[in-house]
Amino acid sequence: MLKYFTVVLIGLALMLVATPASAQEGGDDAAAAASGSILFGSSLGVGLVMVGAGLGIARIGGSAVESMARQPEAAGSIQTAMLISAALIEGATFFALIVIGFILNGA
């Protein structure tokens, strides 16, 4: 549990550091506030997507290695299933990042 809390805390810290780098100067205060909230929301979304994908792929890898250690004769099929699952997780991650990018460009 402490490991997950540490990962979430580091992710939040990275998002807070990245948000000021995207800040704009000048312009209307209301537009800047709306843009800032959209940037914060999209930064939060990117962080959650990446943390979720990392945890998912780590769990798949760990479970696959444990399964291969228990049944070495099934290592080939386990490895194939692991790679397909990891590819599907990465595909969903890239899709989410593209959607967040479109939201960011539309703002």
C-alpha cells in the first residue's frame, strides 16, 4: 500500500511541476483561469493514464514470470499472452493520450 501511495505522490508532484511550465502570460484573467483549469485537468489525466498503464503492465509482467517459474513448459504461450495484453494496454494508453491532446488543442 505504501508503494502505491508513493507512486501517486510522485505523480502528483510531477504534475504540479509541469503545470507552471505551461502557463501563459497576459490576456484575459477569465480565459487564463479556464485555460489553467483545462491544463491542470489534462495534466491530471495524463498522469493517471500513465500510472494506470505502468501498474497494469507491471502486474502482467510479474504474474507472467511467476507463471513461467511454476510451469516452464507453458512459457511460450504465457509469454505470447503477456505480450498481447501489454500491447492492448499500451494501445489504450496511446488512445487516451491522443484524446487528452485533442482536448488540450481545442482549448
